[in-house]
Amino acid sequence: MLYFLIKIENELQVRSVMPEDELLFRLLYGQKILVEGGSIPDVLQQFDELPLIISNGV
């Protein structure tokens, strides 16, 4: 099982994906994938390690 953290509009979602569905998932959500991993804790740890960038819209 693979887990993906995706951003849809203003919401973060963790989605579980079976290996046989990975290609379709990537086609549908490729631009929205922030992190992927083998477990939910792995995905959350990777997300925690991402750099924080604050943008004021400029």
C-alpha cells in the first residue's frame, strides 16, 4: 500500500493507493501530490521535513 499527501483546494488529504492503482492515481492527482510514502507516519514525517515558505502573494 502506498500513501500520498495531496492538496485539493485548501485541504490536505492523505490517500491510500494500492500498487496496481498507482499509475492512475498519479495521472489524476500528479500536480497535487506533495509527499508519498509507505505508511502514514512516513508521509507525515516527510511533510514535517519540508521547508516552510511564506508567500505574501507577490
